[in-house]
Amino acid sequence: MSVSNGLTIVSQQGQKRNTFFKSPIERIFAMSVTRELFDEVMVPNYAPSKVIPVRGSGSRIWDQNDNEYIDFAGGIAVNCLGHCHPKLVSALTEQGQKLWHLSNTMTNEPALRLAKKMTDATFADKVYFANSGGEANEAALKLARRWALDNHGEEKSHIISFKQGFHGRTFFTVTVGGQPAYSDGFGPKPADVFHAEYNNLDSLKALMSDKTCAVVMEPLQGEGGIISPTADFVKGVRDLCDQHSALLVFDEVQTGVGRLGHLYAYMDLGVTPDILTTAKALGGGFPIGAMITTTDIAKHLKIGTHGSTYGGNPLACAVAEAAFDTVNDAQVLEGVKQKSKLFMDALNEINEKYDIFEEIRGKGLLIGAALKETYKGRAKEILLAAMDEGAMTLIAGANVVRFAPSLVIPDEDIKQGMALFEKAVAKIAG
Ligand SMILES: *Cc1c(COP(=O)(O)O)cnc(C)c1O
């Protein structure tokens, strides 16, 4: 490595890359950006991998040392069109030279266009923009409580959600989420939140009453371990909500925008929610979230009842509009189903050789490989081994390896990435 007015980085493959810095100070800082710096300057709530990626293209990522990775993680189900998709880059740069932010004292063209497209494509008539999934859910929960208060009075305040569910990290959303590890230890929680068993209608029935304001569910539990609902369960939840005049809220933050092979998961389940939240893939990697609902329910969020400084900013909405347009396309959605099969087939083949997975499950391009009892608790170990081989994966709890790649990942990348993943599995189970 030679240092002059720049830094020549020689990759393990022997390729040379020059990075030029404006000043000696900049060079010193650039040179000391290491994983160790994380432990020095960051709040210790994350445990990031030792790899620091510096660029990506499609479903490939390169780290500081120019090592290449195939990305099956997709920024946790966010980068629905891979990295730096040309349509998103041009939406971002075009809007970036026009107008970034106004606040909600004014509306803007990208937000209105995106909202129109979202309402045209779904059951909803109205959109509220936020910056993340947690914020979209926070809005949904507050709206449900307002709707119930206005229509039925103070007593109708119960919110029922499901064990193992995940809805975000604000205090209201962790409380509604079904994982005490995320909600405990922060003092008194928002009241009147109850948890039923997913895929167990009797357990929900036992909690439902005329005090039920809303039932909140993921139409496939993501963080909770890639658990699909049965068709009967989903229909039963809808019926119970109708019987008790409660709202049905679908958290489609992870399942939405093509992830399961339909624009939204509800479209393939034969039920329609009253409120739906969407984020992650909505911005294709740019932060944005939204809550969508009907006119009749939306009217309870009157002027001043809720808001966000950044929500619906032109920059985020312009990128999301490009992502939404690109994904909401019959060919792309059909491609998700085909690519899903390639993943499932490859994982089943690996499993035939190594007998490591109990079940390979999920839908579309949200796939979980659940470990056998013998390998219990070792999902993270597999993720790390796969990273060493050059394949990026995710986990969903301690026992499930999760795949949430780009919806347009080339078939060749699936094949190559799966070969790398197999090497990692061989290290653990070989
Ligand atoms: C990721 C996720 C959230 C939280 O989204 P953030 O953008 O991290 O706030 C909420 N619900 C579900 C189902 C998710 O997968």
C-alpha cells in the first residue's frame, strides 16, 4: 500500500484502486475507519459484522478490501431492486437537484403522485407518510385508538396483536410487538395491549370483546421466524374483527411492495384490512413509510392530531415512486415467484446433502430455513460462515436463516450465492 496524495488499495484479487483525498486530515480519517471505530464511537445496541461494505450494484456488494459478496439480505428486506438500481439513482439525483424538503406546511408533487398510485393500486383511499415502519405503525395505532374513541367511546381501547410479532421499536410499537425482550425494561408501557397466539383462532377469540379497538398482525411473521398464516386463520381474524366492530391492521412493512409475489400480501389472502402499513421495500433503500386506509377511518386523524416533520418529503417520495412503479409490474411480480422457486429448490438440495434444516418455508422472496433440533441456536453461526464465503444472509431468531434478496436478483446470482452458502453449511454440518 503506498500513500501519496491518495491511497492505493490492493485487493486480495490483486486489483488496484486509487482513492484521492482532499487533505492530510481527510486521509487520516479515511484510513482509520475500521470496525474497531464502531466500538469506540457508537452506542452499543448493535453487533455489526466485521465487514464494512463500501459500494453495491444489483445483488453484489464490495467491502473496504474490495472483497465481493452476493447479497441475499437486501438490507433486511429493504433493497427490493438491489443496490443502486438505475431508475432509483435517476429519481434520487433528479429530485436531489430540484427540492429535498419542505415540511408539511406545504404539500409536494412526488408525495401526491406516490399517494395517488398507492391508492389506485390498493383498497385504500388515503395515505399518511412517515419515515419508517415503526412510525407508520405508530400512526396506525394512534388512528385506531382515535377511531374507536370517536365512534364508540373510551372503553374501546384494547389492541390485540400476536406473540413473536414485530412492529417496530417505538415504545407503543414494541409494546404491541410480541417479543418481551424488546419491550421490557423501559418503565410503564402503553396500556390495554394484549397478545394472542399466531395461527390460533381460539386464543384470539378468548381476548376479543366489544372493548377491542384493533387487531394488528403481520400477514406473514418476518422477524418472528418466517411464519405463514393459514388461510382459515386470516379469514377467522377478519370475521372476529367484524363481529366485534374492531379494525384489522395489517403490518405489511416486511411483506409489502412485492416481497411475497403480490404488490401487498393481503391481495393473495382473500381478506382486506382496514389499515395497512408499508415501509422497508417502499423506498427501495431510501427511508420512507406509509399508513394507508379508507376515507371513513382516515377522517379521524383531523388537523393537528398527528404529524411528522420529514414524513412525505419530496426526495423520499420521488425515490419511492420509482421503486413502487418498478415493482408494481406483472413481470417483476411473476419473477418473484420464479426466483422463489430457485431459492427453495437450492435450499432443499443443500438440505438433502447435509440434513441441517427442519423446514424450508416462507413465500415469494421472504424465505426461512429453520434449523433442526441438533443445530438449534446456530443460525447466526451459519450467517457468519456464509459471510466468510461471500454470501450475505439474515437470521429470524436464533434458529432460522432468512433470505430477503432483491426482487430482481439475477438467476445467476442466486446460483452462485447458493453455491457459496452451501460451502458455509458444509463447514457447520459437513
Ligand atoms: C422492520 C419491521 C418494522 C419496523 O420498521 P422500521 O423501519 O425499522 O421502523 C415493523 N414491522 C415489521 C413487520 C417489520 O418487519
